[in-house]
Amino acid sequence: MEDRQTPNFSFQKISRITLVTLLLQISTIQLTTEVLASETPKPMSKQEAYIRQLYYTFEPICLKYGINTKVAISQAIMEQGWALRSDYRIFNIYASANRKASKVVWDNGEARYRRYRTYTSLDQAVEDYCKVLNSWPAYTEHGLFETKSAIKQIEAIVKGGYATNPNYEQQTKKILMKYVSPIVDLIRNEEVSGRSKKQYAAAIR
């Protein structure tokens, strides 16, 4: 009877093969985890959610009146913070200075009689804001409608006398640059991407 030779695999070689296989499996798991993590959307911040909420109402109205949407959103946040009021008084536009029809408000540390305009919808509030900027000569005189730049429009609005707070321009620009501008740019990029996908889908039908 012919003797059969048993393959001479040492325990050391088997251990090496097992170790390499195990390392490959670990690497694959880590890579898969990283890919999944990168594809998982990050939770939306309060600021982003609010800016998105305002954007879709502000954009068409601001375009109609020549106001940069980023400027309008930045002013709304500057005036009323990160939440909508039930009366949609987001721009603090005065309705009256009559003592009988008004109440005392504090304006740059000074007590004044003022009554603010209130609205029944966000659309109405934005439309009124844009009409105020278009109708008051001081804003036009300071070049509000001669530029599309958000920074320059804020400067023109402040020079036109929109607010008496000496830090209003600086604070509004800070809101614009830190929050509004990057988030609005993101929304617009999403809109372009969405239209491109629809156009591609229609083209291949």
C-alpha cells in the first residue's frame, strides 16, 4: 500500500492566515461603518430649521421688490430672534407714535410711545417690510436698490434710519455671515441639484 503524505501545514502558518483574515474583516467593518456614518444626515440645528422655514416665504417676495433675501432674513432674526411670533411681528415696524394708540417701548435705552404693526400671515409681514423699504426715500437715496450685495444693502438700510441701535449694522452682519448666508446658499444648492436630477430623469425617459 502506498503511503500518502499529509500536507505539512504548520500551526504557525495557519495562525498567520487566520490573523490576516481577521484583520481584513475588521478593516471591512470599519470602512462600512465610516461610509454609513458619512451618509447619515446630521441633525438640523434650531437656527437652520428656522432659516429654512423663513426662506421659502421670503424668497419670492424679496425678489419681487429687489431686496436680498439674506438681508430680510437677517433683519427678521435681529429684530425678533429665532422664533415666529403669533402676530408675525418680525420686523418691528412702527404703526403709530400716538400716545393714546400706543404703548411705551424701549428704543436704544430711551422710552418712547410706539405701536407696532401686526399681521395675519408671514407673507403679509414680509410684503409690508419690502413695501416700507421701497416707499421710504432715505433707503433709495443711500443706494439700497443699486446693489444686490447683502452687506451693502444692510449698510444702506442702516444709513436710511431703519434702527437707532448703534450696533445694529454690526450685529445684523454677524447674523448674516454666521448663519443666514451659508444656510441660504445650502438651500439654493439643494434646489439646483433637485432641478438637475429632475431634468436628467426627464431626459432619459
